[in-house]
Amino acid sequence: MNFFTQLRLYLGIVALAIVWSLPCWATQVAVLRNGFEIKHERRQVVGATTRLYISQDGSSYVDVPTAEIEHFEDAPAENTSLANPASGVRFQKTATSTAPRMDLNEVVNSASGRYRLDPDLVNSVIKAESGFNVRAVSPKGARGLMQLMPETASKLGVPNAFDAEANVEGGTRYLRELLERYNFDLIKALAAYNAGPLRVEQYGGVPPYYETRAYVARIVRDFNKKKVAQQSAGATTAKKTPAKKSASRVSSAKTANAGPKVQAKAGSPQPSE
């Protein structure tokens, strides 16, 4: 290989890297290695993570490890999705693949709607638990997107923890049950999701484990970023409406059982050294 051939190859690699790192402003679909696809309006690489903006104003986004993204495709011009009436989940067929792929947004939104949770919270839990890897297995044996232990999965009626739709359904239901158990205290609910309810009740709150404290802080921090982005977008598009009193960072999330949805807003506990 001569010098000019090497130079062209090098410039081609550099150009590809630059294109990959630039924000994308056209509606596309990110195809993940786990079979999920995420339709987004634009994207931006942030370190080892690719931020997929679901809304045009940037108020809603999902952070996915860049290594988990297989490729990007243009969003189909026509709605070719096939609705599954039993689950509400839609599968999209594209020209590059004959196998149906599951839309992560549809799965999360469907489960969140059934259990009245904020889908941003569920996405933050998925990110912390499995990094959107449907085949993830922890050293302790937790499996799937929301990392269900075999015993927990069995109690929740999830026979196959690697079934992405069933796993998210079970994990979302479990998170809702924990929130109700702790009077919608998000910090305790997340700590129980990670370390188990017995440990939370033993210590009267977040157990003194670095892993659990860092886990809770990571989810709350990620969730709060999304809420701040949404508040900023809302402030610029709805100046005529009176602002409602709200706090994006409080120590716990408590919502009446009659409320339509739990929107968990919490402060970030700092992990102990």
C-alpha cells in the first residue's frame, strides 16, 4: 500500500469519525445491538454515550452507550409499523432487515402508562441497570434490561428475563410496587430495587453500601437532567401560561395514589467513600 492510498484511507476514517460525532438533525432510527430501535429527531455524542433526542425541542432524550448502537437508518416516510393489540407495542419493518425490531420507546411508554410512572424514570433505571443491553447478566445473576433476579422475575410472572418486553413490564411493575411500599419515596424505592427491601428496612433508608448509594445517585442525577431540560424547553414555549410551583430536586417523591402518574423528582444522594 503506497503513501497516497494510506493517506486516502486515513482521511476516510477521520471523515467518518467527524460525521459520527456531529449532531444529527434529521429524523432517524438508531438500531441497537439488542434488537431495539429508537426513533429520534437528532443525536449528539457525549463522551462514550450517544444522546438521542426524542423531541425536537430537546426536552426528552435517551442516553445510550455508543458501543450498543449498531447503525443508524433514515426514519420510514410511511407508517409501516404493525400494531400488537395485546401489548400496545409496535414492531417496525425496514428495508435493511426482514426481522421485526422492537421500538424501545413504545415498550417503555406502554409499561409506564400501565403503572403510572414517568417513562423518563424508567429509562434512567434501564440505563443504570443494563445500559440498554437486553442480554446483560450481572455477577449476582440479575438479567435483562432492568436486571431482574430470577426469584423476582418469577414472582412478577416473567418466565424469560431476556424477553425484553416482559422484562421491562415486570421491572416497571416492581418499581411501582416499591414506590407504593415506601409512600412514593423515590430514594428508598430505588435503594430497594438495588439492594432489596429487607436492607432498606434494616437500615431505615438507603443502606450504607457504596454500590447502592452510587446507583441511586446515578439514576436521580440522570432523571433530574431530563426534567431540567423539559422545564427549560417549556419555559421558552409557554411563556404566556402561569408557571406552576414545582421543585425538580427534593428529597423524596410523594404523589397521591389517585394521581395519574408518578413523576419522581428527587435530590441526588452522594455515595459515601
